[in-house]
Amino acid sequence: MEAINNFVNDLNGILFSQYVITTLLITGLIFTVLTLFGQWRAVTHGIDVVRGKYDEKDDPGAISHFQALATALSATVGLGNIAGVAIAVSLGGPGAVFWMWIIGILGMALKMTEVTQSMLYRNTEDPKNPHGGPMFVAKYGFERLGLPKVGAFIGGLFVVTLLISAATGGNMFQVWNAADTTFTNFNFPKLYTGAILASITFLVIIGGIRWIGRVASIIVPFMCVVYLLAALWVLGNNITAIPGMLWDIVVAGIGYDQTAGVGGAFVGGTVGFAIIQGMKRALFSSEAGQGSAPIAHAAVKTDEPVREGVVAGLEPLIDTVIVCTITALVLLSTGAFNREAEATFAANTDLRIIQATGDDGEPLEDTWTLADTMSLPSKTEFYRTLETTDPFRDIDADAVPEYKPGEPVFVRVEASKDADSGSRLRKLFGEIKVKESAAEATTQPSTSDVYIDWGTITSERVPVLAKNESGEEDRGLYVEYIGSTLTSHAFDRTTPGLGKYLITLAVWLFAISTIISWSYYGEQGVVFLTSGLSEGGQKAALLIYKALYCGLIMVTVLPIPGWLSTADQLDMWTTLGLGVMLVVNVPLMWLFGMKAMAAYHDYIGRFTAGPMHDEIGHEAESTDPGPVDVR
């Protein structure tokens, strides 16, 4: 696993290099200017379209504007808002949130452009089952330029990146968070979670986009309202901390070095690291510029391509600017992101950092670990209260284990600067394991029955335990809350039990909605790749794809050593899926975006001149060119 992790991390370093990020920001700024701040049109006209003011049952397509928005939002308003934001804040600190805002605003212009562009090039040969997305933009766009083979190649390349993203961010990220949150809160086996999610997903996706649209239009509004109400309750209880948090977000985002004076679970990072984390999580959450949302919007009933582009501009506003910000404020105002240690090793406990050895017993150069600590400290009363409080039933605190087998923990150390974060403060991870003498016992393992299997850290200098805020050696033992589990913990810090039940419910709903939406995205990629096959061959390919997609859910929760055990590893795989799509889709926006801009200004000109044709009996001519025109 280590070799795979190193390869993926090296690839991510290229995909999210300074040049790629700068290009993305410039692209968002350019389309913001070219649309004359079209974000305003999304907030005004886009809402009217979603309300059904311009719906026509005879227009080509399979789903309504609201269902298309719900389907796209079900892929974006999901665990990216709960888990993705938690990862961004836990790694990048408050400054990451500022850059999430920037991407959210610019992302509205990116979404409007890429969806309008895909609507112009969508395939409506079957009016009741249209297909669209960047792969069709590449195919038909290059055909018009007399380069059909180039279009077919780039379209196929985009599908490959689409399938990678569907597997990682659309599937693995969702499943892992649902399984981890349920395990942490209820000790529910992760394999059971995987089996349930795989079954539900298969039953839904077998029904196609109409069924996916119906399910999404029910789940998305419900889960958003429930989650936001609970989040507002938490913020109301911590309202005095919010002004300070907003100030920290802005100051940290524009230049404050977060490596100095840091205490608690957050180990800090440079401003550049915060920018990277904020942009990655905002892009992952909103999918702006990624090219995925146009696939959902292509199924909408409309003969006005720009109209659906304007609707799509609402997504980053809802997803990133509103929902992500609320989650971030919950994490910051409750102190969850920079929480205190859950337990403290006694002064006489051996916490020596020693050189690690390989399987052959030989020392590993610049690789360090912690000497075995067979006796674990008891958790503080605060954390024991959180773990044993249940609003629906009485729990015997003595019957609840303080540490769960498989639970990731860490101590804070000072070592050589981390290559990514630029911080000398690092986390030395370990995993809770049960002693052999207690492994066969039928009772819950007690503190004396478990131990920590310490991992390693790479450093050119010998690491030492970090200092706490008082300047003393930090002997604290921290539990690593990853993704949605950290958000659940934040809710519990305000109202014990709230995160345990509500966030677990929200995580399941968000996971299901996102998994089924991304399954459709991947399915459309398979449709594109197999367009040359017979009808029977294509159906067989789609069935195989759906079976593999559901099978990946089970693979995600398999107990493989070193497989998705830290926030860094989870971030690594989702970054890969996001990055490969961006590097293919953004150049397509540069190549064919001007056609989208021309259509946008034509549509807005007709809109501002008077009532649109839908309201006056189709007196005006549609601008949807259909597949024949764009070829």
C-alpha cells in the first residue's frame, strides 16, 4: 500500500500544482467578467426557472429543472459539505474556509459556463433520454473543427477521468465516511454498512435517471433542511464565538501563518497549504469546473440551453457559500477542529521516540516511531460523557469501552517540516488494538485490554514531543476524527447525542444521494464509450458497470492494513478523482466556452427584452441547436 500511496500523492502534486490552481482561478474570473457577473442572474432568474415558471412538457428531456438541480445537488450537497469541509478545516485551519468562499463565488460562473456549453452540444437523438457532458462537447466540438478523431480521443479521455472520480469521490469517499461515522457512533460493523449501501444503490440505479431524479428530489430538500436546522441550533449556542471565527477565517486566509502558537489537535500549516485545502474541498464539494454536473443537467426538459446553465449557477452558492460555511462555523465555534487531548499519559509513562526498524530488524533511515506503551490512560470526564450520553436510552458508562479496536489515535510531535503543510508540528499515528490475552473475550475490552500499535513518521531530525500552550511537553493522546466523524463530534460538543444520531442520519442520506448521482455520471461515460456496440452489447456493458460500482462499495470497507485509515489517505484518493477531471475539462471550457458565452448573451438579451417564449405560447424561436447543428 505504501508504494501506491506514494505514487498517488506524487501524481496529486502535479494535478494540484500552483499552475493548475492559478489557471482555474483565472478561468473563473474570466467567465465572471464575460457573463457580466452572471452570478446575479443565477440568484434571480435561476430561481424562477427552478420554480417551474418556464417548464414545458413537450420540451426534449427526461426530468424537470428542479429534478435536474436536485440530482446535481445530491452529488454536491453531501459528504463534501460534512466530511470534506471537516478535512479542509482539520488540515488547513480557518484559512481554508476563506478560499472555499472564493471558489464558491467563482464556481458559479464556472458552472454556468460548463453546463451551458454541454447543453449546446448534448445529444437529443432520443428526446426522452438525452445525453450530455464534456465528452460530447469534445466529440461534437472537434467534429465541427474537422478533427473527429481528436474529439473522440479527448472525449474518451474525459470518460476515463470521470470513472476515476466516480470511483473515488463519488463512491469511496461517501461509503468510507458513512461506515466510519456509524462505527464510531454505534460500533456498527463497517462491512454491514457497505452491504446495506451497496444494496440500496443497486436498487435505485437500476431504474435509470428518472428514478434517480425522483429519489434525489425527495432526499435533497429533506436532508438539507434537517441538517441546516441542527447546525443553526449549534451556532445559536455558540453565537458569541462566531464573530471571532469569521475574523480568523479572513485573516488566516489572506496571510497569517498558522504554524506558530498552535495547540491542540490542529497541527497547523502555511497560508499556501490552507489555500490548497480550501480550494480542493470547495471544488470537490461544488464540482465547479469538474465537468460532472453537466451530465445531470443534460437530461433536463428544455429547449433553451442557457436556461439550464443559469440554474446550475445556483449550485455553488447553495453548496459552498451557504452549507459549507455553516459546517465550517460549527467546527470552528465548538473548538472541534483544535480540540484538546482525550487522555494524558502519566509522567512515568515511557513516551520515547525511537528509530523504526524494517521487517529484517534493520533500522530505517529517517523513520521514527514511538516505543510501545502497553498501559493506556483513562479518558477525561468530558469525553467519557460524550461517549456515554444517549438521549434515547440510559447507558451504563462502565459497559462502554473507552477505546474501540481499530480507532486511530495520535500524539503531537515536532519534526522536520512536512513537505505539504510546511509545519514542523506533525501527527504520529497509532491504532488501538486488543491484546491477544483479551481477543477471545466476550465482554467489551477495557483500558487494560488494549494497546496502541504505533505507526511511523519520516523526519530528517529526531522528532520530539511537541510543546503545549504552556510550553510544557504535550503528553496528550488524541483521537483522530476523520471527515464526517469530526463534524459529528462538533455537534456532540454542544448537545451530547445530537451528532451521534442526526449526523449519522445525514451522512447516510448524503452518502446515498451522492453515490446514486455519481453512478449515473459514470453510466453516461460508459454509454459514450460503448456507443459503437449493439443495443444488447451496450446494455451488458452498463450492467457490468453497475455491478462493479456497487462492488466497489464493499471493497472500500474491507479491513485491509493501511487502507483508508487517516484523513490524509482519504484526502489523497478524492484529490486524485477531482484533479484528473479538472485537467481535462478546464481546457475544453477554454476551447468552446466562447460559444457558450455567445448563447448566454443572446438568451439574456431576449430575456431582458420581454417575456420569454414559454410565457407567450412559444412565439420566440428556441436556441437549442440539437445534435445535428453542433456536428
